[in-house]
Amino acid sequence: MTYAKRLLSSAALALVLSGGAVQAADLTYAISAPVTAVDPHYQNATPNNAALSNIFESLTVIGPDGMVEPSLAKEWRLIDDVTWEFDLVPAMFHDGTPMTAADVEFSLLRPATITNSPSAFTIYTRPIKEIQIVDDHTIRLITNAPFPQFPRDLTRVAIVKKDLVEGASTPEFNSGKAAIGTGPYKFTGYTPDDQLNMTRFDGYWGDAPAWDNVRIRFITDDGARSAALLSGSVDAIENVPTSDLERFQSNPDLVYESAKSMRVVFLFVDSGRDQAPTILSHDGKPLDKNPLKDVRVRQAINLAINRDAIRDRLMSGLAWPTNNIVFDGGEGYIEALDAPAFDADKAKALLAEAGYPDGFQVTLATPNNRLINDEQVAQGIAQMLTRAGIRTQVDSMPFTMVNTRGNGGEFAMSMMAWGNTADAAGGIRAMIACKDKDKGMGPVNWGNYCNPKLDEVTMKAMATMDEGERRGLMAEAAQIVHDDMAIVPLYWQGSTWAARKGIDILPRADEQTRPSSFVPN
């Protein structure tokens, strides 16, 4: 079986649709969360992945519609159930040297050497059992077991220059010394918590990029990001504040686009530890056991949340209520779970049945600069849970701090989000599966949930080549997650962008904001 597909880039497609070429110019746009490092293997986070994909490319790539497309691998084929052969494009690194299969091999092995990663990429490389270099432009990757979703996983792993990066660490990338990729733009500068700068790479193997120079500014404050667009200090922004939606849409000098994204916002609830931090009895005394271990309590939390109210009152319609962990049409998607119930009375009854008729106290941790209205949504959820008997306080903090503290096990309950929702296995193995470092399972399982049956079904699904059978297994896994309320899914988040007049916006289902998202007209 051979997989090959040649598509116009978003920028090139826009040129065709507009009927001709456009004069390139400089672009400055603002994103709502910072790029934490220029090292593409340091942290698996959307702001990093989206920004750095312009400098470093992967073998495969997710297109604007969420489907897998060729990138540095122009085509690929299955030799047998576990052997994948990839033909590489004749790409050049930004220093003028050719990319070879040796660079690919090195790049796929490197994530395992990043020991300080807040969110590791090893979940995507661990399935690789063996790498065989056929020649400079052909490589074979042998997986531990059949793995039909392997090309999607490879979209997450950037290819770097072996001779340059061997022995290098994140500071060498941040300084630019090791920031040499094959992408359409070359690194020109990075200031932590401020901006990333790039310039067009004239030796790019693919379609020429639409912009000469690109500056990505990190403006986490919603008001400041809107003000930057209105003042003209940036050309475009992502995550338009909901308070600005109407005036942006009615402003003749601006263009606006929105889309339902593949990112599901959810609650981690600590169902694994006997004692969880911040949990107290209703009158503030220590509890002998962690109430979140009882599935009835987790179900009560789910029922106590009025997602329609969140959508209408807090998100200006940019939320699609769900109990799913899989995006519409994905493998494991269950249509019935896209209509979650709200029943505060039943929530109270479940709490009483579980032995907490007076409820208990808990703290809900949340980022305050990562998701649309994240702190406001968390406050709303806290009020809903409190009305049901779970007196909830909110602890909001920057996204980087949430990652550090969450990985350190400091939360009993936290609000987070996951964007890799094309199939059930993506989210399960990262944040719901039993923690197993050797197998690469559960690396960001902040809820400490563990169900061997779920892991068994998920692993079987991941190794099943027949699509129909695999979809059935994925759905079985997703149903276990729901029935056990392993996490509490809340809604699919909307993505929004705004730009000055003269720029077309091309929305992406994966919510990533890239230079190719903005095309001069």
C-alpha cells in the first residue's frame, strides 16, 4: 500500500483563488501563549509546535482540515504490518546542506534524550523499534506492533540537522546556533516571553512562502492583544477576546474568522491517589480518603456543570458542549456523548449516595493565559460545583506554571485541554492511561487514573489494521473513559482570528496559527 499526496500549500492555494501573484511583505501577528523554547523537541505544546513548524518540518504534516499530508516524506508505503518506508523530498537545511535519512534517524531518536521536557515527544517516537537507512533519501521505520496511526504521530516530530544538533541543548536553539531547519522560514531571533522572528528561506524545497519577514509576538493579555491589532502594531491576532467579537466583526477595517477546533477542554480529577492535595471536608477538616476516587463523585461533577450556560454566557457561542474525547467523525467518536446532561439535583443525590451529603472542599487549578476565557470559565465551573455541594475555589496561574505544578502532582482538580483528538488513542495514551514510562503511556496523566482494561483495549485498537474493527475498539475505549468519568470533558473550543483589511485568514481545524494562516490579498 502506498500513500502519496501532493497538495498546494495554503498560501499557494490562496494565490490560485485570487487569480494571480501577490507582492510579498512583512507580517507581524500575536499569539495568546508564549513559545517556551526554539528547540522543537523540548515541549509538546501547540504554541511551540505551530510557531516552530515554520523553521523545522516533520515527515508528515496535519493540513488545515485536520488530515495527514506529506511533508519531508513525499510518499510512504507499508512493506508489511510493521515496516514503513518513507521517500524523502530533496530538502536543504537553511545553511545550504542537504537533509538526509541520517538526519531523520537522529531526529526520531533525539526526543528520548530530552530529560527536562515539561511535555515530552517520546509518546510519538516510542513505538519505533528499529530504524533502517536504505539510502540518503529513503528510510524504513519498524514499529513494535502494527500501528496504522503512525503517519499521524510523525507529524509531531521535527527533523533537525544531525551534525549541528548533536550535543546541543535548548539554549543553543534559543540563541539560534542550533536553530537550522528545512522550513520555509529561517530563524533570526528569539526573546523569551516576547517574540520569535523569522525571514523567508529562498532555498525552500516547497512552495515559496507568502511573507518576506515574520514576527510572532507573544501577547497573553486579551485586551493588550486586541489593542495591538487596533493600533496597527500587529497585522493579525489569534484568540479574539469574546468581549471584542461584535466590534471586530462590524469593523470595516478588520477581517474575522472563526472555526470549531479539535481541542477539547476538560477537567482532570485525581481518581488515583488515596490522599489528594487541596481536598478538605465540608467544614475544612482533613478527609481520611480522597472522594474523587469514587466514580459517583466524578459523575456528580459531570452532572453539576451547565455547559450550555458556559457556551452562552462565558464563551459567546465559541464552545460546543461534549462528553466526547474524540472529534466529530474521528475513530472512537460517540455521537450520543455530544449532548451531556445537566442535572444539579442528581449530582447532589450522587454525592449523598457516595457518603458526602454535605459535600466537600476542593481547589480547581487553571491556566489564565492559554484557553479562551480560561479563568472566567473555571470561575463559572467553581460556582456550579459549589451550588451542587462541592465548595470550589479557583487557583489561576500562567500556563507555564500550570505545567510545572501539574507535572509535580500538586493538583486534585485542574482544567486543561487536548488538541490531538482525531482518535481515542491519542488522548488516552497521553493523559488517561496508567502511567508507564517504559511504554510511554500516561506521561501527562495528572488525574492519576488507571484502568488496565482501558489500556488493553486502547493498545489493541492501536495495533489493529482493519479500519472497521479499529473504530469499534476505539469507541469501546472512549465509552470506558466516559462510564468511569476518567476525565470530565466540557466542550470543544472555538478558534478565532482577526487581521487588518488586506489579509485573508485561512482557519485550521487544529487551531494552530502559522504565517500561512494569513495571506496578503
